[in-house]
Amino acid sequence: MICLIGDILTDVNLSAQPEPKMRLGGIIHAARALWAMDIDYTVAYFAPSYMEEHISNCLKQYNCKEGIRLGEVVNNPYVMLFKEAKEIGDQGYEFLYRDTINIKYYEDHLSRLSSFDEIFIISGSYNINTIFKHLNSTQRIYLDCANDIESSEHLCNSFPLEILFISTSSSIFRNEYSTFSEFCEIFRTRTKNLIIKENRGGSIWYEYSTLSKTEIPCYLSEISHSVGVGDVFDVVSIALHGESLENSLYRASWIAKIYAETTFVDDFKRNVKRSLKGDVMSLKSLDGCILPWEIRQKCHIYLAAPDFNHVDSFSFDHLEECLSYHNFVLHRPIKENGQLPLRADKAKSRELFNKDMELLGRCNMVIAMLPFNDPGTLIEIGIACERRIPTILFDSDKQAYNCMLTELPDKICTDWDELICEIFSTYSKMYKNGVI
Amino acid sequence: MGSSGTGRLTDYSGFFGGQKPSPSKGMQGPSGPIDRCALAFSTELEDVLTSEYYTKLKTIPAKGEHITIAIKYRIVVIANNGLVVGNLPTRYNYLYECINDGFVYQGVVEESEAGILPLVIVAVTPSKS
């Protein structure tokens, strides 16, 4: 039986509609996935004592065989706030009292970990090497390096893991990634397989014994959150015994999509059951989104917008932050080339025009934002569409009604999640076609 | 104060004796109000210009023509003649689960506009055998 190890926290999604939503998080996300698939499991966890009754009740309802408390968290309520739950950009996690965590380890409970065949660990506020000390080389061990591990040097496992999962949003990735091959090299002696989870761009599985690299797509859909989605992906990929790892990763990608679509657990379970009725070959035939992290540096996006210094730039700044978070390159022509002064002379006008047109020519996508009818933006949309540069109009206020404006762009998006998904989807097609 | 969804945990069957919270609290409880597989919908198709119906026949199906939904390389719309007219937007990817569970989706072409940039909008209704 598999034992899930991790923290149990209280997640509070402040942006959920029509009201904030609170539920148990941490390792519980993975537990929900196994419950949905009717797979037996045990949870070994760290949590504050006041949560014990909630945790016990929750694990019972999720058919957990046993809850083993590995340690008590003191001086911390273990509450995580999310300002933005869909990972449009940086989610703005707020882990309350995070600098004052103290954990009392229960040695007698930790010693029980050696009795499990399979161990899945999501790193947390506890010392990961304390866990490793109680494991042995006969066990199949899987680890997700979440945000609490800042450096690969902090991983001191004495025998190789089966799979090491690392997300592009994790600290270890942000701190140590330079190229795919160099990143893989860091973990060569520590794991048999490395899986890099790249958000809406899919994931990459690297197998050290064969040196093979496999891209697994992400299936885009209308999501309600992204909290714990990566944990669900992990645990599904390791829990489907009888399937090859590649097939399991496709299943995992789909079930992660389902998890992101709802926070209603009974709906999640029903939809997981439905998806598992389909054969994996039909799932693999579906065209998902693949856009590796490194490739995104080739994605040069031109912002067509009245990005002048007298215009509220909140949306433009937000777009830049979100795209930077996902490793895309946004060009803001007015910021890069300068703003035309009032009553500028002909030479200056021509100079800025030439620079902007040259920049547009170097970009492979245009995002237009039109808070008001700005002639420059409208003309840039026209030029981009005529040049067959993929063009997305972001119209959150639903102000576009002119037929040239509504029919020329490749897509009109009215919310941020839709916009980010469309950028991934469009570039994924270009990547698969060898255009980028 | 105290009226938002952070008052207690509600996302599993059996919380507080299994009682569902009041219907006005839209995010609470273990299940949502609807099964999306059972919903009819209307949507514009994607990739009409590059799909096999247009590439083979250089036209699009007429308004009122019968269509069905199928799983191929995407969730696709198929015309009476068996040709793929276009793809459903990815927000309808969940139909993969519904079709695997026995739901069948049929409908009609609701809007059809040929020309430089063809437009096809379909209206789709579910049924279950």
C-alpha cells in the first residue's frame, strides 16, 4: 500500500466565487485523487493539534486506511491564503506565521514509515531528511520538491528515488534551472526518473537509464482553481499499477485537469470515474498543449495598447507579470522604443514608427488591449492580422462591437485565464508545427 | 462578518452529519448543483478553415444540417457526410468523460456563414442511452 507523506494545512481561496472557499490542503489533495480512484492508501502527516478532529473526519470520509501523525506543528495555524487560485501568474500564496514554525517529531510514528512498499512525499515545512532517515532502499519512493526546498543541496537521500517531481513554479526550479540537460544532470544520482511539471505547457519525463525524454501534454479547460493540481498529477501517475509510466502520465494529466475544474469533491470523483472508462489510447490521441519552459523564450509577444504614461497601466503591468511568470517574452513598444512627445516633429514620428514596426516584425504574437478606442492599437491589430501574426484581443469589459474588431483577431478573450490558455494553446500549435 | 465560506470545512460527504449547507452558499458542500454532461450548449467551432469538411469540399454545412460530436484528435463536430467540420473549443474537453460514460451529443448547425473566414455555430443536445 502507498503511504502519502506531507503537511496538512487549511487552504483558503480568497478569490473563489461567489464566496471564499476553505478546505484542507497539503497532502490531502493527493488523498482526494486516490479516493476518487478507489485506491487504498495511508496518510502520514504533520499538522497542528487543533486540526486533529477535522483531519480525522476528513480522512475517514476519503476512505483513508490510516492517518499517522508524524509530528505536531506548533506556533503556527497552518493556514495558506491564495489571492489568485488559477495560476494566471504568481498566485500570491500567503502562509501565515511561516517564520515561526516549530515541529515536534514523533519518532515512534516515523519508524513505521519503513513498513510501506511505496512512499509518496510532498516536501513541506518539516525536515525532509528526517523522513529519509526512516526509509530504506527496498521501498519505492517518490518525491515532489515543493516550495519548501530551496536548493538541490538540501536533498540528502542516500538511495535513488523512483521519480522526482519538480514544478516550474517551485523554488528549486526557479533557483537552479538553466537548461533542461543541465537541470537533469543535477539529479542524476538521486533519482531514476525526473518529471518537470510545466503548468499549462504540459510536463517532461526524463528517464536516466535510457536517456529518453517524453513530453506529456496538458489538457486545457475552463478551470476553477489550480491549488493542489500538481499533487494530483503526481499521485495518479504513480498509483495506476498495470499501466506503463507513459500511459499513467497521460491519465494523470487528464485527472489533474478534472481536479482543476471543480472544488466539489463528489463531482471530481464522478468525473474521474467517467474518464477512467475511456481507453488510454483514445486519451493519448487527443491533442493537448505542449510548450516546454525553454521554448517560451522564443515566444515574443507584442503588446498593442495605449501604454502611454498618462494611461492607467494596471492591466498592461499585470499582463507583463503573468507572462514573465510563465517565461514568455512580452514587448511593450512604448516602453522599449519611447513615447512620442506632444507636437513631435516628422523625423521623430518616423523614427518611433519605424522602431515599432520593426519590433512588430520580430514578434510572433500580438496581444491587443483596448481600454478605449486608441487608433494606434486598432491599426496595429489590422497590420498583425494582415501579416498572419496570431492576434488575440483582450476585451475584459466586452466593449468590442465593430465587426472589423470582432472578426479580424484570431481570438477575443474576456478573462485572464482564458487569455493565458489561448497564448499557451496558440504557441503549442506553433511548437508542434516547428514554427518556433 | 462570518457569512462567507470560511466558517467550516464542507468539501466532503459527512461533514457535520452530512447536511448540505443552504443552497445560497454556492461554493459549499461536496457536490455542485448541476451535472455538466447533461447540459445543452451552443458554440462557435474552431479550425473550420483547416478541417476536412472545408478542405475537401471548399464549403461548410448549411444552417439546419444535422451534426454529431465525436472524440478524435480533439472533441470534433461531424457532419452528415462523416466529415469533420471543426473542433469544439477546449472548454468542452470535459465531453471526453461524458461520452465515455454513455452520453451522446447531437445537434444542428445553428449559424453558417461561408466566405473568406467561414463561421459555423452549432447547437448541441445531450442524451444518454
